[in-house]
Amino acid sequence: GFLSARFGTSPDCASYTLQRILVSDTYNKWGRVTLSIPSNARSPATRFRWFQQAPFDKQQTWALDNLYIGDGCPDMCSGHGRCQQSSCVCDPEWEGEYCDEPVLPLPSQLKDSFSRAPSLSHWHVLTGGKLSSVCGAVASGAALHFSGSCTRQLVTVDLNLTNAEFIQFYFMYGCMIPPSNRNQGVLLEYSLNGGINWHLLTEIFYDLYTKPGFVNVLLPPAARQEGVRVRWWQPQHEGADRSDWALDNVLIAGSDPRAQISDTFGGVALPNHERAPADETSGRVSQLNEQEETPIVSDHWLFSEDCSVQRFCNSPDGVMVCGNADGREVYAVTHDIVPDKGWVMQFKIAVGCNVPDRPADRQIHVQYSVDFGVTWKYLVPQCLPADPRCGGQVSQPSVFFPAESWKRAVYPLPDSLAETAVRFRFYQQHSDIQWGVENLYIGPLCDGHCGGHGDCLDQRCICDPGFTGPNCYASTALKASLKERFDWEGGAGPQWQVLEGGKPCTDCGVLVEGTALYFGGADARQAVTADLDLRGAKFVEYWARIGSDDNMTMCHRPTCRKEGVLLDYSTDGGVSWTLLHEMDYLKYVSVRRDYIVLPEVALTNATRLRWWQPFTVSSGLATPSLERAQWAIDNILVGGSDINPSTLLDTFDDEGVSHEESWSFYPNAVRTAGFCGNPSFHLYWPNKNQDRTHNILATRELIVQPGYILQFKIVVGCEADTCEDHHSVLLQYRKDARSDSWQLVQSECLPSSVNNVGCSPFQFHESTIYSPVNSSTWTRVTVQLPDHVSSGATQFRWIQKEGTGERHSWAVDNVYIGEACPGLCSGHGYCTSGAVCICDEGYHGDDCSLSSTELPSSIKDNFESGAVSPESWQLIHGGGVGSGCGQLSPHAHGDSLYFSGCKLRQAVTKPLDLTRASKIMFVLQIGSVAQTDSCNIALDQADTVDRAVLLQYSVNNGVSWHVIAQHQPKDFIKAQRVSYNIPLEARDKGVMLRWWQPRHDGAGHDQWALDHVEVVLTRKQNYMMSFARQTGMRHYYSRKRRALQQRA
């Protein structure tokens, strides 16, 4: 029932007023009604009546008390008292002459998310509405739904709004049946006098908000007073459950200009007495929260229904855990605060914590609003090199995708937010997983942001374990380099701080060797190294690929610049990042190596690197995307040094000694022992994977000075045919690591190339290429490095391109690069550090030149015994005793040493003692006049001069060979007998002689034969010695002259 109080005349309707009907659902207990008498009701004979319309039930009674009609109390006791004999009797909570002074301070803000019954400490009147979820999530959780059949209104308690700035709420019409005309709209009003007069703030139009919407109403100056109440009121509706409306997440508040926000969620990061909230704006608004079982989130937060304080993701203390399971949006919003310049927002966040991967928008966006929550922006936007708005800055957006563990975020607030009311929020658009926030701090920054290894709370750093001091320095030394092949399974190891969206596999093919780190996830795709001490480092090097030439499904081609990959670095623990290199999306469809010299500013004692691919941004939010081109990275090397080492020594033997220091990488190699009969450990390339990658051993950068040597042992294809050389191993060098071009350490020097740079007319040799032809057994190679190899950053590599099949497997051992040892150890020993020789068995002396066995001093062999005499000959390649070129008449008879092999053709004598020798004599024929199948020679080829037979000597067991004479085919097509004085340099102990034909057309072509080989001793030693010395020199120089004339 209702009662109407009527005036004698009808009032004007300049503002919306209640036709004075006192409805039973509003006045169901004693309530004061104060009405001001309008001017047109003033007369000498005005009367009033209280009237209840018939019909009514007997029990619908009503009562009246304390009636006062008059002008005695100014301001009508401000609505907080009654008039009695022209003075005010105040209500218990008010005092003062006009009842306008509150006894206790009034609440300065009001916040209600309607997750539990509306409380008397918030609401003065609630009629026609109840908590309900019939509207779904208006903001989140339950909402206050107005569908009553009679009055529908909600009135707050009296508030102190002197510092308030806005009224905000979520609103929706028509969860059941929407309103049909404007009179059924909802009005938002305020009263300064306890509800006597109401002033309109806004009309919520009946045809808007058919879906839940956010309403933000700024308070006019007139409403920013003490003792204000606010009401939502629907003047008309069409009855129960019709024209209904719902309200959620009501907030009447302002921004706190002094407030910092520091919330450890009850954790013990700070001693208890310091844990009072920094912003004391809470007033009496949330006194009711003490009885709950899960502690609720503190007063720094405006709304966070889907959040509670509990343990999450191995956290030692309670943290704020948010999220639900039904895919609705979830957010936690802070109060509005007014930051100063130099403030920072810092927190730790864990999203999901080991949830299974699936493509869904579950990421958490960290945003801010400067218009009290009407519009939101990322605290840090995604900035790419091409963005004009970003002024060259590069940054990842402030978004967090599901990850395995906690991450710290430190965001220095932009200066543009200083002196502005700003609120922050964690926002999850579709929540089906939980996430946690810990140690939130918004306030003045800590010195150096705690180095990225500690939480800043009240400008003090609370360091992570392993970090100490005011700035959280690492308490143990950091690694000074990083070398990563991604050959692990399972966890990534301590060298990676963050690895998201990637795993080691070959979905983008093989980049260098084995698995690469492949990124194909829908969420974040990034790899961040741990902090490294790069004070002595020089470069970062890696191989990468974005998409693929052949557009494989798992590795499809990129289409735009946003799909490129960025490499940046941070020197402050990940707070700020500087771009180092942008990988252009077009250039990396085939595998590419990058070598980037680190800038001076990156060479700090704690630098981290990050490879990442930009997020896909749609309608302003970073979203998961599987559409981006996948990418892979492999063989990362961060290090090098400003001053490189000047020696390298590795025998691959010692267990526990790092073999990594000397080498950059050795793709496809394994360390093993026993290959091809070598019992000690060595590096071995088994050639088993048919993935068309190269087999490589590459040194680090070295200082190489003139006169240095390179020495190693090598075997290539010990089971292969010694005629095969198409899978050979090349020994190369480069002096600039930024370049991808490598040159052979030594290129061939033959009679035809005698004018080439670096070739001498007295030393002919092959290039540094090793194959079953010259290395089918373990062979020690000593290379005197040419001067043009010298630099402060030379690298060497052994490379076998696309080695196929195990028959061409190869191995390397005992590598030494550095100063030459004495006499190159005479070819009978290994060089080791300090340029000292380790002699082979049977040799001794500083330069290993002293043999413990007696050396033969002469040779005489006419090859008539049917076999080569082992006393005289050390090596015969490509030939043997035979008569393929017939008798070398008239100078010799019977069999000869005949050469018709497929590749290498040479005869090398045993080491000889030539101190008393004077001449070397032999008979030689190259091809024949008859040009038979078994004895022919091509005289008109471009390289005919290289088909000559060279006579050379070596004083160092074959390390280097010096020419005594060249024998050109045209001069020896008939057998000739020749005799040469032995050069003075060769009159020594341990000298070898060799006959060598550098080039020919293979088996069955360009044959030659040798017979009657004889080394002649001097007869009278002294006289002959001096004579021979002079004639030897004379012969030597005339030979030299002849050679030069021939060339000219």
C-alpha cells in the first residue's frame, strides 16, 4: 500500500520530483520525511492531508509522529535532524546548530562489487533490487538487479566527497524485458541535505546499455562536499521483472595525490610495522572484510572479485591470485594515484604456471588509464624499428602470456603520467587459467631498479637469492661468454633466463648441425640469456632462419616486416632494451650467419641478450598468433675478446679440460678414440646424418704473426678408395669474421703458377686440401703460414662440404697454431706450447734432428730385384717396379720404377745422410715417342708444364720441399740420363729426395719411369768437398738462371 501526502495545489515540474507518495517498501520502518513547502502552497489558509486510498487491507496500517510545519529551522536541519520549537534536534551521527557536522569522519569513498549482500555501511536505502546473476557478468561475479514491482532505488550513506572526482559503475538494462520509453530510464542524482532535495547528475537513457557498459560520471564542483548521498532511481517501470536494470562495481572515489602503492599481499618482504598501506584513503569502506576465510585483496585495489590472496606457483607467501574457469574477462584495477616524475611500476607475475599449451586469449595485459578507467592503453606499447610513433625505441608490449614460472616486470612510468590521475590494471580478456601477482610497487624508483634482480619496496631493494648489496649485484661471478648448440632435451639450463614459444628441433630444417632452437608457438616467442659479464667480449654470432625457401608448413615464408626477428640487449637487468640488430624477414628464408660486433655500451658486467619476434596486435591488444612465420636459431656464440690469444693447442685428450675455449664450433663432430687406428682421443666426423650440412672444425679468432705455423694430424676416408678426392677437407682462413668468404691457407704452387702471389720458383706444393689421396692414413701436416694470413683476428677452419656416407668420414688431432718450433721439429715431432718440440720415437734434440739409428749415406737401385728395396725408399705412390714404358735404353735395361697411378705419383727416399754426397744421377723417361697405351704423354695441354717430373729435396721430413730440377715432358719423351750436384743446403743428415709429378690425366695417361738411381759420394773428402761446394753453388745459380729464363 502507499500513502500520499498532497498539497492543496499541484507543484511545478521543473525538476524530477516524487509526487509525494510514501510507499510501503521505502517506509517499512520509521523514517523522517522532510518536504519544503513550494511557494504556491503558501496562503493564509493552507491545509495538508495524509490519505490512504481505498480499498486496503486491515493490516495495512500506518503511523505518524513528530510533525512540524513551519519556518523555524533554517536549512531544514540539513536533513539530519528534526525541528522542535524552531531549533534542530540532530540525529545521533550529526551535531552542530544545523546538524551539518558529522560526529565521526564520513567515508571518503564507496566501493561495492556486490559479491556479497549490500552492507548498511555502504547503503542507506535499497528497494526493488537484489543480488543476482540473472544478468550474467555485468562487471564480474554477481550484480545488483532491480526488477521489483514497486519502488526501485538505491541510496548511498552520507559521504565526504571533497576529494572525490567521479562516480563509476557498470550498468545494463533489460536482463529480462528492457524499458520501452524515456520515463523508464534510471536517474543518477545527489543530495546535499540528507535526501530532501536531489540534483540530477545524469540520466541513463532507456535505449542504451543493452549490453553491460562502463559508466563514468565526473562530479561537478557542487557535489564535492561533505555529507553527500547519491542515488540511482527509476521513476517508472512496467511492473515486476519488466524494464529491469542491473548495477555492478560501484565506485565513488578520487585519486590520491600522495599515494604510492606497495602491496606484498601479506608476504613477509617487509617488517610488519612498515606494512601499513601507503595510501590511507580507505576510510570505513571495507570494514566488513575481516571475517572472510581467504584474505581479500587490500585497499589498493578497486575491483578484483576474481582475485584472492593465496599461494600460487611455488610462492613462499600469499600472492594475489586471479582468474576463473569460464572464459570471462578478469581484471584487477588499482586506485587512481598521481605519480611523480621518476616513479616506477614493478611486480612479479606468473601466468598459468605450467598449463598445457593451447591457442586462447589467456594473456594478461598491463594497462593504464588517465580518464578514470574509460579508456585503457598498454603501459609499454609494442614498438618496432619501423614504427614512426616510437622514435626509434624498440619495446615489447606490457603483456604476459602463459609461462612456466614467475617473471619480474619493471616499468619506469613515462613522464607524461606525472601530475596526472592514473590507474593501472591487470586485464585478462578470456580467463580460463589462474594467474598471480606478487610484490606490486608503484612509487619512486629504487637505485638502478635493483639491477633487475630484486623487488623494490619503499625504495629499498629486496634482492633475489644469489644477489646482494643495495643494487642486488650477483654474489658469484657471471659467465663471460655463451656458447649454445641447442643439443639438449628437456630443460634449457642456466644460460637462458627466459625461453618461450621455442624448443630444440628440426622443424625449420637443420641450420648448422642437429637440432636448432625453433619458434612456432602461438604466444610469446623469445629467448633471453642470463646476465653475462661481457667486459672483455667482442661479438655475438649465430645462425638463423625465418621461414623457408620452399615454404614448408612448419616453417612458412614471412610476408611482412613485423615477422622479422629482433635482437636487443639490456644492461640494467631487463628494465630497458636497446636494439642491436633487426633480422630482415626477406633475407633469412635461407640460413644466414650473423656476426655482430658488440657496441661499447653493451660491454658491461651484466648484459643480457634477447631474440624475439613481435606480437600480433589486433584492436590494440597483443594476441596469440600461429600465423607468424616460424623461425629458428642455432650455434650462438657470445664472447671473443678484444685481444685474441696468439696460440692454440688442443690434443682433445684430457677429460674435464674444456675443448670449447679454442674453437668456435665443430658441427657434426664427436670426440672419440680409435678411429682409423689412432688410440688417443681426437675429433671425428662420422658423416652419418644425411642432412646435407657441412662438417666443420673452426677455430676461435687468433692473433697470427708472420712466421707462425699450423700443425695437425688428419685422416680422411681411411676405408675409401685412394683415387677419390671429391669429398675432400679444405683448410681455410679468414681475417674478418663479419665476412662469409674463406680462402685456402695455401693454394697450390706448381710450375705453371710460379708467377702467382705467394709462390716461389724453388718450392712447389699442393694446396691445403686433404682427401683419401694424400691422407688415407693418419698424417701429420705442418703448414708454414704465409704472411698474408697474419692478423689480429684470423680464424682457421677445416671444412668438408656435404660429406656423404661414412666412407668419407674424417678426423683431426693434435692441433697447434703458434710460433714455429726450432727447425719445425725437423718433421719428426709435435710442436707444443712454448714452441717446444715433442720428438717422435727414435729422434731427439731440440729440433728432433738427431736420429738414434744410422742413416744410409747413398742409394743405388736399378729395380731389377722385382720389388722396391725398403732400405732405400720410404714412400712410393702411384707406381711400382714394372716395364710399362719398356727399357729406358740406351741408358738402362730391364725393369724400371714405373708410374701410372690414378692420383698421387711420387717416389720418396728414406732419410739419408748426405754430408759426404756429391751427385744424384738417374735415368728418366716421360711418355714415349710411340705414345702407347701404357706410356704416353699429352704435350699440348694447358697444364703440360705441370706434368713435368720434379726432383726435390726436404731437410724436414717432407714439411717443405725444395726444387733441384724440373724435367719437362718434351725433353724426356726419350729416356735421358741426368746428373745433378747435391745443393749445399741438402748436404746434411736426414735429407729426403723425391720425384713427383704434380699433374696428369689419371690412370693410363702421362706415365713416366725412373731407373738407375744413384747417390754418388765424394772420393777425396777435403779437396772434393770445397770443389763440390763451389761447383754446387755455380750449378745451383745457373739452374736458377735457367729456370727464370725459361719462365721469361
